Amino acid sequence: MIVSNGSSITGFNLDDPGYGYKVGEVLKVVGITTNPLVGVGFSEFRMTVLETFTDKFGGFYLGQFVRINSLAPFFTGKKRKFLLTVTTLGKTDTFSVRTIPGSDLNKNNNFFIFINDILQKPGESYNIIGSQIIFSEAPKTNSKCLILYYRGSDLDVEIIDPPRTIKEGDSIQIGENISDPYDREQFERVVKKIVSEDIFDTFPYDSLGINTDSKKARPLRWTKQTRDRIINGVLYSKGRPDLKSRNTPTTKIIKSVEKNDTTIYVNNAFPLFMEDVGRGLLEELRDIIVLDNRTVDSAYVIASVSVASTVSSIAIINSGFGYQITNPSVTISSAFITRKDPIYNWKGTSGITTNYEIKSITYGNIFVGVGTSSLLVKSVDGISWSNSNVGYGNSIAFNSVSSAGTNTYVAVGQTGKIIRATGIGTGLSTWVECKLIDRISEANEQQTSVDIDSTYNGEFKDIAYSQFNNIFVAVGKTSSSNISPIFTAVGIGTTEFFEKNKNNKKNLNSVTNNSNTFVAVGDDGIIYYSNTTANNWNSVNSESKPSNLTQNLNKVIWDGSKFVAVGNSGKIITSVNGIIWSSQNTNTTNNLTNINYYDGVYVVLDGNGNLYYSLDLSNWEQRSTNQLNAIKDLIFVPSLSYDGRYIAVGSGATVIYSEPIYNRATATSSTSNGIVTSVTITNGGFGYSQTNIPPVIFESPKPNREKVYSIKAKGDFGTIVGINTIGVGASSLEFKLKSETYDNTNLGIGYSSLDKFGVTYSQLEQGDYFVIYDSNVTSGYALTGITTTTGIRVGTSTSFIDGLYRVENVSTPSSGIVTVRCDFVSVPTLNIGINTFYGRYTWGKIYDYQNRARENPKDFIVNTNNGLTGLSTAAEVYRTRGLI
């Protein structure tokens, strides 16, 4: 309530409008504090109801019930099992209900069974098995019986006529269960009676192969009866009267149908879409199927495979035609994949609780990784991790870690730090700092050497261990003394590293080895090599290196047959002996910072932490790691999982893993105007061969198909008995139409003329569409534009005046003749002649059907601009039930 300064209520809001009020009622508000100084001048606040809003409930549609034929005539007081039947339009059929496999629907609950007006309880009083009902107690003689089946709507239940198979007089033979060594095949026996849709009785059998286990699965052999039989005095004919031709009424649409249309205009619809022979067709059985009648052709494409074993492109050889969908599916065969993809299926790990960067990883008996702020991470399987630190107040970044044997780990990092730890079970000992030693020779007769502490305080970048010579080698950046020595140590248990190669003044970034040679690489293309002792290091001269090699080299590995070094600007060089090097042509200019190799697949990382792979070191394909952080190092461990496991680490304490899987290429397509216009590869896959190109299967165009439920239909057909040209400038024609009245019952077709169905004149109304055919009238123009008065084109006739027309006006019927007016852009001179036959007309309208939107409505396009030729390509309409 809003109260003014003058103590009057000037406004209010209704928080709850309430209910049950009537117009004219006066409402008062209680609980309002009043001003005692007003006295007798007090006036109470009141509201008068001027209008109410009322919702009226009109009811709801319960759904459809099927009345089952009464079982009362068959009650004997002893019989408990009965066959369910239903009679429709004088024809009695067995009634059976089946649920979709996996459905939780209890079909017993859909039956309402009354015995002597008492509703029976499903599951206790009766059970429904197939087309049989079994009562728990036999109903007494003369009891009343009412059975209703609740079928809901056509959305819930579909009525079908199952194909007829086994019949009385056929032979069946129960075979043996091959998994049961004691089971035996029975002799052939004869079917005596069809009990229900899935149950039949045979004449008594008491011979070989009887098995009392009702759940035992056994094969059944069925042989159709080929001759008449008399068994126990009863004739069993070989005839199969159920096997007869099925006549289904068919027509074509004459006007395009859109998804939201509530009317479908067809060439003819009445009476065959409403009637069976001599009787009406129940509305719930009047369903139709609209099916496109277009010629279609599937697209044909050919794939190309790159040297990276991926599908690199798909060429369109035949664009196909008739596609109704915008993105047909494309399937690239996986049968031609020759190997699994080790770096496709990246997944996250768990256990790390920090965001520091992991810079390097190695594997001994466990995974060990090091990184910034003295970060240490460990894992047994590469999936579940833990993190801690190696000391130094979390202030030193460690750039590389290497394993020796299975349980010794050595890491290198800033301020000249080299540390080592020993694996203990799944853990590590305390990290111990190794001593850096500068061994110098004294000038004396014995040429003895003296060990002093090294002054190197630069940043170590990499460390490698040679299992062949039991030697560690560490390299790094230049120190304060502007030198970048190489440090070596002998033995897994060593705690001392000795300074080598003091003359180098270039940053060294990586080191590796094979059984004969050590190789170190660094800035400005510097390369050093040494023999197995790693004592004497030599620089590779310019003649043995690729010309103009000035890029920083960031990582070097041995792949089993050659050394491979990668660097800035996409530079990749290789050497068999570590001395003579050659350059690789590549398709990348990125700064390459790391490389790994296993089983023919090279994997590199660039300066942004992106991952690429190649099979030949020249052609590189980028791969997603399914996360956003930069990757710094990766390792493949073949002993983990079934086919091995890649582990990758990086910024934000990222640890991910990937196990080899078959990576099938995928692609999408686009269409325009019914043809395929493009094919785009979404995943190139992996493991394909250039000599065995995988086939590509393109989705075939499917004609649009839609089922429409519970239709009504009207329409007629007949002859044109007159044509008049009217309107200023001859813009309209009048057609005099007379519906057919002939009677063809004598021909045995079974249908009388339209007037026998109450159609004594054409039922066309304003806005309806009809077709003229077999016309005997020509026009002065090659084409006749057929439009409405609003200028919207309806169609064009190309042969005589045959084509599609729209009714703009309808006259009152006279002597069975109706005159309809149709408008045009202009009417040419018509050559009508002196004949009394002008042509024929036909039309039909399907309407008042169930809401199409509940299913998946389709658009059906009709070419109305090419006369009857265009209409002949229109979608066809089928009645789902054949003529009875």
C-alpha cells in the first residue's frame, strides 16, 4: 500500500490476486494502521471487483481404446485359456500385443477386463501371453465379459498385419541343441492348430528327442505343406489363402508441402483413401506415407594419403544429385590402417597440486620429472602422480633429468647444480649435490694432476647417460667467466663431475650418445663430438656442416641409425657418425625445442609448446594434446600398457599421457541444390598407406519420407464441359466442371460412381488446387502462366492447357455442373474448336490429420512450372493399409 502525506491511500500492488471473486464484490483491507487524529472524518479504504479472469477446464483427450471381442460365449466354468480376437468392419483377426525389446512397459496393465462388471487385477486375475489370456480361475458359465485395450494414440502404438508363415498342415522339426551332447533331433511332425501369433500345437508326439526343459533353445525347421492331407478325418488343404496380392491406393501430390502445412493437395484422394470395398475405413487406420519420387545418385569421392600417413584430401569425382540434407555423412575406411597412432588419445592425469612448470622427465623404475622452483614429480605408471621439491628453498630451476640403470636419477639446473638420487621401491632417496671439479696438470716430471673446485656457475641445460660406457655428460650455458664447459662423470654412483672442453664460449643446449660417440649441440649451430671416453671434445668444422648453419640447435637425439638435431626456424640436421652433417628440407619454420623418436615416429615440440609429428623428418603435422598448456618434454615407455605409453609434461604442472589407438580419419560434407559441393577433412587419421588408398563411402541420398496419421480426404474428378475467357485484357478463365457419374461395378472393380458416395458435383472451393489433363484446347503462347490475383505463381502449362490451377471463385452448382474461375498473368488466344470435349480434371485434398510436428515433418517440393511433366516427378502418397 502507498499512503500519501494527507493520510490517503494513493496506490497499491496485488502480490496475490487470489481466486473465487465475483464482479461487483467490495473488498476491504484489514490490519492497516489508522491516524487517530482524523476522528469522524475517517473513511475506510475499499476496492470493488470490476472484472475477473477465469480459466475453464474443458477436458483432455484420453486416447483410443480397442474393444476386444467378448469371451462370454466360450466360458464353461472349466476353461481358463482363451484367444483374443477383434472384429473390424466385419473381419475378425487375432489380437496380439508386443512391446519393443528392452521396454519396461507391462502390457497387462493396458487391459481393462471386467467379469460380471468387476474389474480384474492384472498379474493376479489374469495374464496376457501373446494373443492368449489365461485366467487364474475359470470364469463361470453365463458370466458377462468386457475387455478393453488402451492403445493411447498412434504415437504410442502401431497396428501391423504380420506376415503369415506357419499354418495348419505344415511340417515342423525340432533340431538338437549342438551345445548339449545329450540332446537329439526329433522326427518331423504336423502342425494341428495355430494358437496365437507365436504358439502352435502339433499332433501328439512321443518319439525321440523330447526335452522337458522349456527354456532350452533348440532350432526349428519349417516345411510348407505341398499336398492336401486328411488327418484324423479332417481335411488340411495345401492352399494358403492369406497369400494374396496387396492393392494399395496411390496418388501424387500436386502442390509443394511444407513442414507446417495442414493440407496436402494430391491428384486424387477420394474415395480410395477413405473407403474399403463397400465400407468406410476407420479414422485411426487411415494413415498415409508421403515418399519423394526423385531420381537420386550417390556422390563418389577419392581420398589422398600424405607422407605423414594421414588422409590429406578428398577429391569429388561425382557430385551426385538428389540430396535433401545439407551435410551427408562421409565414412573413410579403417580397414586400411596399418598401425596405431601413439599421440592421438591424450588424457589428463591426477595427483599434482602445484602450478610450477615441469621441464624434463625420465623413466627408470619410476617416472621422475623436474622443473622450476626446484619442483619434483614422481609416478609409477605415468597416470597417478605426486609432487614435492628437491630442496634449495624452491629457488632453483632444474632443466633436465636423466636415469641410469633402473634406480639412479641425475638432474641438472641453474647456478651450476647437478644433483643425484637413488630409487627406493616407488620412492626416492634424498637428493645429493654432486661436486664440480676442475682437474689441472702441474708442470713437473711426473706430470701429475691436481683437482680443484670448478668455478662454473652457469646454467646446465641437459644431461645424458651412456649405458655403453657408464658415463654421464652434462652441458650448459656460458658462465660468468664466459665459458661453457662440458662436465663428465664415470659410474652410476659417482658424485663428482669433471670439467672438459674449457675453450667453448657458446651455449650448449643438448647432449646425446650412441655406443661410439657423444654429440653436443648449441647456439649458432655449434656442434661438438667425442669418443666413448668423453674426455676429448672436438668442434665440427664448417665444411662438415650444412652451409650457413647459424641457427641455435636446441635438442639432439640418436634414433638408432643416426643423430638428429633440431633448432630454430625449423632447422633439422642429421648425421650418421656425429661428424658429417646434412640438412633436412622441412615444411615448418617454427623454433623447434625438443624431439623424441620411437618406432618410426618423430615427435617435436616448438617454442610455444605445440606438438608435431613426422615419419620422414621433412613433412610435419601438428597434433592437439587436448589441453592448452605448453608442452616441454615427452617420453615413450614401451613396457607400459599393451602397446606402450607416451607421457608429456609442461607448463602449469601439466602431465598428460597417450596410449596407441587406431585413429580413423573423418570428414564432413556440404551440399547445395541437391549436389555435393565440398568435402572437408576434420581428422586426417593416422597409419594409412600411399600405396593402398582407403576407400571413402559417401552417404546415399535418401528420398524424403513421412508418415501422416489419421487423415480425412475429399476430392473428385470428371470432365471439363465448357471454357470461357473473362476479365479485362483476358486475365481469367472459367472452367465448367462435371464430376464423373459412370458406374463400373459391372466391370468387377468394386466401386460405383462418385454420386454413390454423395458427390453429385465437384467439391472444389475457393483456394483449392486441381489439375487439368487430356485437354483438347491449345493456346497461342508456348507457355501459360498460371498465377493467383496476388501475383504468386501457381504453375505453368506446356502442353495444351494441361497443368495445375488454383480456384479463385466457385459458382453455385447447377445441374451437377460447377463453374470455377482461375486467374492468370494473361490469357492467350485459345483454340477451343467445335468439340464438346475440352479435357479432364482431378483433385484431392488430405486434411485434418494428426499434428505432423510430433514426428519429423519434411518438405516436399513439386515442379509446377513444366505442366504434367513437372507434376509427374512429384512425391507419391501411399495408403498404409491395402484394400480389403
